[in-house]
Amino acid sequence: MGLGLLTSRTLKSSRILHSQYSRFRPIVTKPKLQSPDASSAAAAAPQPETTPSPPKKPVGGARIHFTNPDDVIEVFVDGFPVKIPKGMTVLQACEIAGVDIPRFCYHSRLSIAGNCRMCLVEVEKSPKPVASCAMPALPGMKIKTDTPLAKKAREGVMEFLLMNHPLDCPICDQGGECDLQDQSMAFGSDRGRFTEMKRSVVDKNLGPLVKTVMTRCIQCTRCVRFATEVAGVQDLGMLGRGSGEEIGTYVEKLMTSELSGNVIDICPVGALTSKPFAFKARNWELKGTETIDVTDAVGSNIRIDSRGPEVMRILPRLNEDINEEWISDKTRFCYDGLKRQRLNDPMIRGADGRFKAVSWRDALAVVAEVALHVKPEEIVGIAGQLSDAESMMALKDLLNRMGSNNVWCEGTGTNPSADLRYRYLMNSSIAGLEKADVFLLVGTQPRYEAAMINARIRKTVRASNAKVGYIGPPADFNYDYQHLGVGPKTLLEIAEGRHSFCSAILNAKNPAIIVGSGLFEREDKDAIFYAAETIAKNGNVIRPDWNGFNVLLLSAAQAAALDLGLVPESSSSIESAKFLYIMGADDVNLDKVPADAFVVYQGHHGDRSVYRANVILPSAAYSEKEGTYENTEGRTQQTLPAVPTVGDARDDWKIIRALSEVSRICLPYDTLLSLRSRMRTVAPNLLHVDEIEPATFGPSLSIDCTQEINLTPFKAAVENFYMTNSVTRASKIMAQCSAMLLKE
Amino acid sequence: MAFTLRSVKVPPNSASLEEAKSRVFDFFRQACRSIPTIMDIYNLDDVVTKSELRSSISSQIRKNSHVTNPKVIDLLLFKGMEELNNIVEHAKQRHHIIGQYVLGRQGLAQDLDTKDEGTSDFLKNFYKSNYF
């Protein structure tokens, strides 16, 4: 027997042994594995000094600012030195070192609970692995994230979590984007030792938005912390102990928060999922489009997930300056309104009062024919609260060329002033509100008018105990506030220095006044603004380094409309109108329109104004078009089309451009780009996407107001948070919300 | 069933424009010769005449009259041959032939009125669809 044959034989036999061993690998654990020191020693022994891989970049491209150079400490993560500010946790230090630690309960915007134990890492000279999310990093700490001890700890935690977690991933809506699923693939064991029954938990009813499957819950308490800390409602809590521990509302109660949808996003498992989205689609078959929200004036950054021509769900997108990573329930769940009540064909009202679908050619011919036979001063145009800047520009150009200057945007009042930008913008910016230490809310209820800004105010109140004074009808805010009064009387008292709140403003470092744009509708709005500016002047609210004079707008179109100068020539033009062009304006009062006036409605939903319309021109909704919007702080953002338009609808600006040609006053732009360059000549800031253009002039330019102030109390600008525009009024989910959540 | 044209091989590249041109004429003759068969198998006698089909073929060829590159002509010829082959093999149906060669590209909904004359491309596109 040659030597070669012998070798091959031994090799063969050893191979057989190996395969047998792998087939019958025992499930039982060995005492050697149970002692961490021994197992780590065993694992460390064969590979003594591997050359460490080059340092990684911080997770998510995070950057750190060192406010004080003395507070910098150095720790070692997997052998690499990292400089971090004092007070950071071990987990944050690892993130800056580019090591992503698995976690369930830890969330950077919530308080630390430290109860899931998934983030265990090994720290040198520590007897046990430490929960990195709760352990502050100390100078010179040597953190090891990839040792056998840490791996084994994670594996053990995963095994315990999966002990009571149902294996229903194929029918779970979280499947595919589930933290537990991902981390059990990455860090879990390939087998379990669990043979008993799994526990089951009764599902809770949290209202029409959040579906609960409480058996899937792993008790990370993220939702509890979100509800108490960010949303400011004390509805959710932890009941029971040990394996009987449950998340719930204790008594049968719905979650009455306008931010409740965010618990769906922060739930790491499928315990809290979206009720309207339940079993509608799997997340990997959806196409995401990064766009912005237009249901309020905040301009929250969202991602529209669509499948084919249908919007399936709306998720938030991270933007620290606007919405952080939350969105309001109206933003998230209004999407089913995009499928209902849609206008899909041009229509003309016949002699019998019924609408008849016609071709675009006929509809435009009829409109142009009427428009040419009306006196220029009797032509009126109203832009709606969802209109994009491009179409408002086109509408203004069209009406100006017809000889009329009566064009405005609904919600800006009968006599808006577009001359001074600071008078309609949130001058301290949304993120800047965090610097304020005293808030004075004048006739505004941010909780219902702009839920994300309210979350920002709440964050400030929680973080720095900022004082909030409120003038307006009684309201329920989710932070402590002082109800100063109900109307202009209190405002005048503060302006004249006769009120006790004056001292709070005077003593504040960064006082912020927020005036609601619901006051635009009042006859005495100039006097009210004058009073608010007097408070600002007396309280030193506007300084070179801090501008705390803010106006909170109500709808997405208002800021751009005022920037583009959509200001009516006469405040009573609607009474004498013979030709009324409504571009999606549904909240404007049409009772005063003369009976013989010809009303054209261009919009995407069959809402209030359609009842008065003579011709309907169907247009695209915000999920279907590319359009520029300016939010309440003066930040320009753009929507992107996620789904195709419905039926025979067209983009808003295209309809106006086509109508202008049919009525033989052709507007000089054929493309969106050339329309935007026209917009540049009017308001160049509308082309600087994602930038804030601050107001140039302060109140030094405003003249003294001689108007008499009317002492009638302020009214709430938003009656029903869930239904404020044509999309949300068409939504079934929003109707359920208003029926169930607002009655309490 | 006429499978006579099936044996068509990919011919070698045309060396010059003249050669390509003569091939085009050959192709045209071949197509014209198959017109009676096509009329027969697709039952086209009551909708079109032979001369109309002939002029339809020639207009298809004339559509590419600006092409001078012999390689491109060869490729277009190959595509034309494919098409002819498919038609003669009865791989198409009657409405394909009527749609493509009897009614032309615009189809039945031909807008022959003069309403849109003098309007811009924008308006013409606007009437067609939202996406342009």
C-alpha cells in the first residue's frame, strides 16, 4: 500500500466522521459552553491575534459635535479608539465607532428602558456582559462587541424572546421589516430548546388605526414610552409581572392621540401594526416614493408606498428639521381618501342640473367661451389649500392676462398682506422652537392645526420646562399650559403690560409668540397682529440672534400663495363674480356667489365646491404630481408622483396652460421647468428646494395700525383634526377616527 | 400553407449602397408577389384592393428613405422580411393586417377634422394624455 493511498483513506474516513457529527449535532449544551470564561478562552485560543479590520464609519453617517472640548473622553470599541462626548452610552459610542449593536427596547428618541437585554456587550474588567444602551461610557473603557461571550448572550436573549413569540411570520404584516425576524436571523441560534406551549395574550382595542396582536409583543415598552413621552397621553402601560406581563390600557380605552400611528413604526415586532393596511400587501412588493405631505402646513417628509396605481400606505421619512421621524395620524392614514370621491372625467352640468362627462376639448372650449364674454373685473380665481406653487403661479398669470387681479388662496382671509414675509411665516423655524423657553399661543391650537409642531413644543416643554401661555377657546393640550384668556381682551392686556404673563415673557431668554392663521379670517386681523407685535417689541422677542415671532399657517398652499402674491384686488370680489375659477378650494364660502355666475371647479375630489360648479376639470392629487410646496417656516419642498393620475385627469398647471391656449391668451410655458423659471422671477425662494428662506424685514417697517380691535373671542381654527381638506374628508379611516376618537 | 419564405437566411452584409438598394427592390417585389396569398388567407378582398396594399408596402419602405447606411438598411430589410414571413405564415390575425396596413398607424379613431390646426404641440399632447 503506497503512502498516497493511505492518506486518501484517512481523509475519507475523517470526512465521514465529520458528516456524521454534523448530522447528529446534539442540542444539549455542554458545561464548557455554559461558563463564559471557558468558552471565550476556548474560542480565543485558536486565533490569538487577528489583524483588526480598518476603522468603520459611524452608523448612518452620524456626526458628533463637541460643545466643550474638556468633555471629550476616549473609549475603545473592538480595539479602535473613539472620541465621544461625556455622558454618551456604550451603545452610542459603538454607533460612532461604526458598530451597530442589536437592540429592541432602545430608541434614540425615547428614554432608556434597558429591559430587552439584546444590546449586551462585553466590557473589559466587568464580570458580566453589560446592557450597552443603559451603561454610560467611561474614559478608557474597552468595549468588545464581537466576542463569543457577547454572541452567546445575544443568542440566549433571542432564544428567550422567541420562546413566547408566535412563529406566524408568513401572515404577519411586519414580516419582511421586522426587527425580531432580522435579528433572529443574524444573532439567533439555529435551533430552540423550547417544547412547551407558548403563552397567549388577549388583543387590545386601540381604536381604528392601530391593530394589536399582543401575543407577538416582546415587552420592549417602546410604545408605552412613546405614548407618555412624545405623544403625551398616558393611555398605554405595563400590567402584570414576569411571564404575565402585558402592554395595555388597563381599562377598555382607545388611544386618543393624534400621533398614535407612530407606535406602528417603533414597534420592533408585529404586535402593533396598521389596521387599514392589515393584510393588504407585503412590504417587499411596494414601491417607495420619497415625497412630502400636504395635509397641513408642516410639510412632513413622507414615503408613499404604492403597488401599481394604488397608494398602499404612507410612512414617515427622517427630517430632523421638520418632523423628526414621526408623522401625524392624518398624514399617515388619509391615503384611502385618494381612492374615493375622485373626479376622473371633465364634466359639464347640463340643463337638468346633472353632470355629463365630456372630452377635454369640449370642456375647455366651454370654459374659454364663457371667460371671453365676461368683464375682466368679474373674473375671480381661488386656489385651494392643497395647490402647488406652480399651478398657483399659472392661475395668477392666466387671470392677470384676462385682465383680472382677483386671485387668492383660501384660508388667507379677505384682505391678506403678502408684503412682509415675517407676518405669515414661522420665523424661528420648527427646529428653532426647541430653543424657546416661553411660548405664547395666540388663537392657535397647534395640537389640531399642526400636530408635528405641537410635538416639538411638547418636546421643549418636557426638556426645559418651558412655560406655555394660551389665548383662545378652552382646549386640551398634551402639556401643561396656562389658559390666559379666550379673546383679544387678554391679548391687549399683555400688550399693554397689565397681565401677569408679561413678566414671564420679559424674563425669558428666548420667548416665542405663535399666532394662529385662523385669525386671518377675522375682520380685525391687522389690529390683532399689531397687538402681537407690540408684545414682541416689549418682550424683546425679535433680536438679531433670535426671532420668536411666529405665524402658524393652516394649509400647505398658503405660504407659497402669499409668496407668489395671490392677493385679491378687492375683498368683496366674490359677490360680484360672473366667472369663478376654483382650483381645489373647498373651504371657501360660496353662498355669496351670484346665481348667474359661471363656476369652474378644477380639482381632484368631488367635495363641497363641486355642488356649485358648472364645469369640472379633473386634476391630479398630491400623490400623483410633481409640485412645489412651501411649509409654514418658509421651507420649499417638492412632491414626487408615486402613482399615475386617475382616469382622464391632468396636472393642475397643464390644465391652466391648455385653457389659456383655448381662450387665445397662450401662457408662455410648455414645461414644468419653464414654468419654474417664470416662478423664479416672482419668488426665487420657491426654487431653492429644502432650504428655508427667512423673512428679510422685521416689524420695523410696519406702520401703526389704527384699526379698532373687536373683542369677540377667538374661535378654534380646526374643528375636526381628522377632516380638514378634500382628501381627508373623502377618507373612510378619517371618518371612523372622527366618529370614535373625537366623541370622547 | 405557404412556408416558402421560411428558408430565408440572413444574407451577407451589403457591400455598398447600390447592393442594399437592389436588395430593397428585391424585397419589394417579393412582398408584392405574396399580396394575392395574403388577400386570400386573411380574407381581405372586401376591405382593400391589391394596389392599395402595394402602396401601403411602398410607403412603409419610403418611410425609411432617408437611411443611407447600408448596415442599417440591411437590418431594416431583415425586419421587413420577418414581418412578411409572419404575415405569409398566417402568424398574424386579420385585425393585425387591417390595423397596420389598411387603416394605418392612427387606427380607426383618426381625427381628420381641422379643429386642432394651428394649436401648439402642448395642447395636442394635452388632449391625448397627462404624460408628455
